[in-house]
Amino acid sequence: MELNGNDDFKMPLLQPTDGVTASSSTTDRRKDDRVRSISFRVSDIECASCAVSIESAVRKLNGVESVLVSPLQGHAAVTYVPELINVRKIKESIEEAGFSVSDFPEQDIVVCRLRIKGMACTSCSESVERTLSMVDGVKKAVVGLALEEAKVHYDKNIIDTNRIIEAVEDAGFGADLITTGNDLNKVHLKLQGVNNPEDAAVIQTTLESAEGVNEVEMDLAEEKVVIAYDPDLTGPRSLIDCIKEASNGSKSYNASLYIAPRRRESEQQEEVRMYRNQFLLSCLFSVPVFVFSMVLPMLHPYGNWLEYKIYNMLSIGMLLRWMLCTPVQFVIGRRFYVGAYHALRRKSANMDVLVALGTNAAYFYSVYIMIKALTSDKFEGQDFFETSSMLISFILLGKYLEVVAKGKTSDALAKLTDLAPDTACLVKLDNDGNVISEEEISTQLIQRNDVFKIIPGSKVPVDGIVVTGQSHVNESMITGEATPVAKRPGDKVIGGTMNENGCLLVKATHVGSETALSQIVQLVEAAQLARAPVQKLADQISRFFVPTVVVAAFFTWLGWFIPGEVGLYPKGWIPKAMDGFELALQFGISVLVVACPCALGLATPTAVMVATGKGASQGVLIKGGDALEKAHRVKTVVFDKTGTLTIGKPAVVSAVLFSSYSMEEFCDLATAAEVNSEHPMAKAVMEHAKRLRKKFGSSTDHNAEVKDFEVHPGAGVSGKVGEKVVLVGNRKLMRAFNVAIGREVQDYISENEQMARSCVLVAIDGKIAGAFAVTDPVKPEARRVISFLHSMGISSIMVTGDNWATAMAISKQVGIQKVFAETDPVGKADKIKDLQTKGMTVAMVGDGINDSPALVAADVGMAIGAGTDVAIEAADIVLIKSNLEDVITAIHLSRKTMSRIRLNYVWALGYNILGMPIAAGILYPFTGIRLPPWLAGACMAASSLSVVCSSLLLQSYKKPLDVHDAQGQNYCPESAFVPVQG
């Protein structure tokens, strides 16, 4: 049986969009992870002595293992240790010897992802980003605060991941490697029977000689091997079999799939546990301090024993408070000292600096009071030990709640990751397609072209094509479409979806990280790491926020202390057991600890994380904060016609001849010319022509070879079939080749265009031989979507390469007033640019290769998920389904997200703008209300928590338009779906 769509998934759903180009690598790391090889061409080699000169010049360099130069081909190969020398020095040494170097891989850019630990605010993420960018060999670094990850593009000829991690650690943060290089097709295997280096060498040599293996990394200590492979040639099971076959005599080797622990979840749980334990431990000391200082002294006579003097004026209560506060300040609060030290060493400041300054001021002033009390028999003073201990406790409580809440922002992503089942039922078929064996294996062991069985109620493990069986598959978890989709032989199925009622045999087309689910997860992760332009506000504020707060705190202390000393305010303002200095100090400390840079830093990334994850679960993939921010400003949406406003499955309703050619010959020539075209209309013409050929007795499906094939964007195709020049396309193509269109042909075209049909003309040797009338029904939701966009204040425009009459007929059906027809791909992009020059923010919705220039030109490009890979790559937002309703969802979700980000900034900025003056005592002279430092610390913790919780409210987002519900209630489908055929 011939399967449909085998090549439809050949390209990954997502493509790199980071703007860093990787050169082709000539590095071979198979032999030794520490040694690399590089090859290039050397010019001006005239004889063997020249080659010897080059070899001797390079061999002198420290770190070069070997060098070989071919005097005939001018080819040089150098093996070197990158820790001792880089490729630039090798190149320079050859040039200094008087030879020129070409085809030299100056850069071998690879990408690694790191988990960053210890970031508290935007200042921290900026410091990590700045540190990484300054490292020699790093080309680009992006750090996400909410995601707690860094994506680093680096030249592996200059630097490696160990040195990148060291740079992060030197800056005062922790770092763990998540992925490195191209991990798209790598498998991790646990080895058995490998006990010494000789065994490891046997395994490595065997694997390196296997077909499809690109790279082998052995870890003898852990008894593991990482293999990079070409999935078209081999797979995990074949590699395991290869290791088994390396067994020799008494030596028996085996391997099994190594599943690395899910570090993200485990580290998140560990962080939650750490903050919880630290908070509880601090409470063990802080609560007694609070009771001894604030509660018992007011409960006479129960608190009288605390006033008992041990020596001079040193009381039992003061000594107990000091003993209980000290572990909190220096043991539990050590993290604030470490964070502040690293921040100041980086010449920056963060929340740790504020907390360390505030708690130290309270603690050491209290120690001073205690020493004075110890050495004087008349001194009376009030300590603030409860201030520093309670402050640290409340901040730890806030961090604990914040970490718990931040973990929930990635819930949608975690649910996507968990969709794929752990195991699959692998089957083997005989030549007749009968099942001869079944075996349950790990999903990660599935290879391309494997056939697996899916019973009712089980999940599809990987992307594939149905071989036998019929069923309905629930794809709502991927596309958001609630109605199960019917699947028959030849139909595609997506990994992670649920089989409803029938039994299916499916042939795997995409496995591992190439599946649609994996691509979606990668896109969402990349989107969550990308920084939205609105984040720049927080970045700019964070640069001067902490120094400004420190200065404000100092002037607050000064502003209360000096007037108090000179008697500018009544003595009655000073609480009992305090003096003017202590009151001023409390106000200064409150200002230090009430200011919260963390809330500002979390305002944007947490909202983007929740929104992109929620969008993905609704079938809308948003490629980062930039796309999200632009989409909310969209005022004009430009729609392509074919496959976007229409269903995209054109069908030929009639075919006529205008020449003496027989219908069979006419169809043969038309299909031969169209066979290489990807346009939906071309496919419709081919299908109809095949049916006509069979009807007229043709028994072969073979198409004649076409030469000089050329695609004319927006017009059609041309080529030479045998001795005949064949043109297949619209009137624009015919005019371009000076083909006359007679009255009969013109009447046929006009008649069909009035019924919203497109005419495909076929010219042979400069004369029109016949035509096909093609219809493409309008999507049932199109009219309602256009109407809803209008209610949102968004105008709609249709742009198409089709003729004016058909375009106008379609536009009337869907309710679009403005139309641009007979427009080629470049013309579509030009139309969008014209709209942009008028001050409009334009979104383009398209599905085909011919839409990609317009998708790139638009402020926001939206690719219909059923479209081509090129369109998906060019787009900012990918609509997994072909439902136009998701255009509204994308714009509406972006508006909700930007609204939420603005609200977060109101929370964060408003809190600081209001909190700092209150902490500074602006209300105290009028109301007697002041904010003690420990309460100020609690407010600071609450501000971060409020921002994260505000972002989490986006998880309750609902689509603004549900076509199915509307059809069942107040929406009449007949008014939206007008048959195109008239």
C-alpha cells in the first residue's frame, strides 16, 4: 500500500531563530574528548619543502598533537588540544610562515543550555548575561530569570562548557549543564560488562564504525556512553545490538537505555524544600526572640524575669535575644552575605545587598547596645535583635512562597512534556502485512520506520502514518481541538494524542526530539527564555534601583536623626525606651528592606511563561515575548486566501479542451508540468487529471519527465515535456509568455469566476489547449472570525495571487471589505510594508511557501499549522490547527498578557513608590503609623509573591470565541458557510 504524506514531516516543526550562524564543523571528537581535529586549505604551496615548512611551524606550537600537509592538494589537517591552543593561533602561525589559509573554520558555533542557580532579581540575570558575554569565545548569551536558564552560543574551538560554567560560578552563581551542542539525535546508554579502558576502546571503535553514527562520547567512570546518530540510518535499538555484537569470547557486553533524572523538577523541589527548611529553622530562633522582646514584656508579671540584670545593665532578655538572633543572622542568613559579596564584587547590587545592610545595621547596633549595657551600670538602651531575626524569617517565607508559585508558572510546559507515553507496543509484520510478533519497549527506543500498535485508550508514542486500521484520535492536548479526528490508512498521527476507539498500526516517521510534541516543547522553552521588549523597563530601573535605595535610606536616617538632635520635632514622637538615633535607624532600616527589586524583575518573565505555556495548550505557539508584545498592538490582519480563509483542499469541478488534443494527452502534459509544484491547486489538478486518465483507459501512473521546470510565483509553472513547452497557471502567466486568450476561453473564465472558482489554464507550444475550473470552499468559521476581529477594533484585508473576480467573491462571503488580488509573494510583502508606512501594526496569516516573505515583513507573522515548514519557520506565531479562531486567540491572549504585565508593573512599582515613603515615616507625624523593619521585610516578600500570583491568574484564560458552542447556541452555520460553487 502506498502511504500518503511520507515527506510532510521531513523538516522539523521549528527552526533556529537566534540569529547566530553555525559554521560547518570539521571537528572530530570521537578519538578523545580532549583532542580535536581541524582541516583547511593552504595556498602558495609550490613543493614538498613548503609542506615541510608548514608542518614544522605548526608542530612547534604547544598543544598541537599532529599536523599533516598535502603538497599536491594544498590540504592541511591538524590535531590539537583546545585547552592549550586555539585555532586562531594555528592559522596565524601558518600565515607568519608566508602562506595563506582558506576554507578555515574560524568559528564552530554550538549552543548549550545551563541551569542557573541563585538568581533573585533582574540585576542577577543581567550580571550572569554580562559575565557570559565577556568570556572569550562566547558569541551570544541569553539569561531567563523566571526560567532560571541560560542559552549560550559559543565557539567550541576557543572555549568549552566547563569554562563557561566556571565563569558563571566565579560570578557567584551556581550552574549545571542541561544540554550541549546538537542534542537533537543523541541517545544515552548504560553499559554492562565494560570494566577497563580496553573494553571501552572496543565499544567505542565498534560504534564509530557503525553506519549512521556521528559521534561517540564514553564515560568509563559512570559506565555510560552518549551516541550522536543519524535517525535516517540507525536508531537506539540498532546501537544496543551493535554493542552486544562487540562481545568476543569470554567478554560479553550489553547496554540499556539510560534515562537521566528530570533535574528541573528535582531541583525545583529541592529549592522549595531548602527554603521551607530554612524558614522553619529561622522560626525556631526568631519566634522566641519576638516573644521575649514584644510579647512577654507587656505581660506583667510573666515577663519580669527578662529584666533581671546579669551584670551591670545587661539583662537576661537582652542576652537571650542575642544568643537566639546570632545563628539566624550568620548561619541561616549566610546566603544573603554570600549573595551581597558576589554582587558587590561584580560592581552591581541586588536584593541581597539591601537585606545584608538592613539586618547588619539592626544586629550590630544591638550588639553595640549590649556591650554598652555590659560595661555601664547606668546606660539604658533598646536593642533590635528581633528586627534582624524576624526580617530574615519573613524574607525566607516570602522566597519559599515565591518559589512554590514560580514552579506553577511552568505547569503547562510540564503537562506538555508528560503527554508522550513511557512505553509502546512494537510489532513485526510479514510480507503480507500480518503481525508476527509484539514487544513492549520504551518509547525512546522507537526508530524511524518502526511499526507500532495503538489499542483503544492508549496514547500515540511518536509521530507517524497509519498503516492499517481505523479510529478516532483525540488531539485536543496538542491542537486544542475537542472533537476527535477520524484516522484511516495514510493519515498522520501526532505523538502524545489519545486513540479513542479503534486499533491502529502506525509507522513511525519522526522520533525523539523530531516529533511535533518535542518541537512544541522546544519552541515554548525558547519563547520563555526570550526577553520581551517591555522587560527593558525593569532592566533600566534595576541598574540604579539598589544604589538609589541605599542613598534614600541614608538620607532617611539623616532626616530623622538631625532634626531630633536639634529639637525640630516634639520629643513625644520618640517611643518609650528609644532615643532619636534609634528611631531614625529604624526608619532607615525599614527603607532598606521594604524596597523590592525582585518584583520588578519577575513582572514580565512570569507572565510570558504562563502565557506561552497556556497558548501552547490551546494550540497557539508564540515564539517569545517579542511576538507576544507586538501581537497586542495589531490593528490590521492580512489574510492569505488559499488554505487560510479557504479550506486549502481545492477540487477540480470541470475540465474543458480548447484545442485538438485528446483529453488523455492533455492530462498527461498537465500532470507532467505540475508534478514538482507544491501549490494546493497544482495537487488538485493532478488528482483530477489522474482520474480522467483512468477514465479514458490509461493504466499507468508514470509521469513524463519535465525539463527546464520553473515556478513563477503568483502565476504558475512552466517546463518542457518532450518537445512541447507547457505552461500551467493563470492569466498572468499567459500574458507573461504572450499567449493569446481567445473569446471562448475568456467567457469560460468569467463564468467560473462569478461562482468564486479559479481557472487553471494550460498552454501547449504558445496556445491555450484547455483549462480546469477549481473550487476551494471557505472555512465555516471564517465569517464569524472576521466579524469578531472587527468588534475588537481590528480591520481585515485579503491578499491573494488569485484573480480579482474569485477574490471578490470570496471576500463577500467572509465579510472582508478590502482585497488585493493577482499579487505575487513579493507583492504581498510590499502591500504589508505599504500598510506599515501608514502607521498600522500588521499581522499576516498564511500557510504556504509563497506567504513566507509577507510573514517576515509583517509585524506579526502567523502560520497556519497545517502549512509548510518554510511558513512556520518565518512566522512569529504558529497556529497548530487550521482553525481561524486561533487568530483571535493569539491576539486576545497577547492583549490579556500585556494587560497582566502592566498590572504586575503597577503592583511592583506602585508598591515601591508607596512603600518607601511610608517606611521612611512620612505618615508618622500625622497618624503615628510607622513600619517596623520586620514588617517592612514581610511587605517586601509579599510584593514578589503578589506579582507571581498575578501572573498565575493567566492560567484561567479561556478562548474568546468557540465556534462549536456558538453554532449550537446563537450562531447559524448556514449564514457563515456559503457554498463556493454557487
